[in-house]
Amino acid sequence: VPVTTGRALRPVALRDERSLRALDPTGVARLIGQPTFVRQDGGATVWQYTARTCIMDLFWYRSDIGPALVHMEARNIHSPRAADMQDCLDELWKQHTVEAES
């Protein structure tokens, strides 16, 4: 559900990592788009997103109510160092918004 802040729409779900974890795969894809890469890793399905400055991995596991986002990681695209999760989410959302408008 988007909220208006000035001229831009910003999804409430991207205000923090915990809110994103509450979404199902369809909800996540609506907010930040389809992943750039998907892989199976043991019992997890990993969605990888690539933005201008970061890479984010979302780890989905099966649960009684469907896929659950159990773990998230963000790292700098130019080094193995961790990136700020909120900055990466914001960048992915902006990237998806621009792509959707084109």
C-alpha cells in the first residue's frame, strides 16, 4: 500500500526490513520487481537483486502458510562488505519504479 510523501509514492512496506519480511513473494515483487537471479540452496529459494551500488539476497523457506522470507543480506556491489539494508531497499524500490514507468 503506497503512501504519498510530497510528489513521490513510497511503499509503507519498505520503511524497514521487518515489514518486508511480512510480505509474500508476490508482494515483494510488486515493490522491488522480479529478482535478477533465482537459485535453490538447500531448503531455501534465494532471490538475488542487483542495484547500482548493492546486491541483496532474500532467502525464502517453505512454511505452513506458504513461502516465508526468513533471512536477508545486502552487500556492496564493488566489495564483499555488508551494505546498509535500508539504503539497498530504497535503491531497489527507486530502480523498480523507474523501470515500471518506462
